[in-house]
Amino acid sequence: MKTAGEFMEDLSIRVLRMFGEMDSHRLDLHVLFEAAGNEPSEREKLLSVIEELRREGLIEERGGDFYALTEKGEQLLSASQPS
């Protein structure tokens, strides 16, 4: 079983990958909720992950419920893709 930290790390990667999967540098919070699934507790964790990604400079708020992938986020995402 995964620890809370491992789950959060996995969720962070899933959130970042959502930008690539949707082929967009700007996504609505409702789209990002898809990374967490349907469980309310997991969606709450997603909000924590989004805040962590924002603090680390990987995504930035773009008003309303929109978030954008930063250049730092793009670099991390590119580095995590298999060659």
C-alpha cells in the first residue's frame, strides 16, 4: 500500500501529465479533478497537490479556476517522459 507521500507524488505527476494529455498549457480545475478520480477525499488531496505544485513554480494560477503549466513544469514533465 502506498504512503500518503507516495500517493501525493503520483498525483502530482498525474496532474502535470494532464496538461500534455489535453495538449494545453492552461487547464480548468474541473479537468484537473479527473486526475484524482471520483472520491471526495482524493479530490481534497488534489487541491493540496495543486497548491504544492503552485508553490514549487510548476504551475501558476491564471484567474478563476484556471491553472497554467510554467516553463519549469514543462521541463520537469519533458524530463519524466520515457525516451
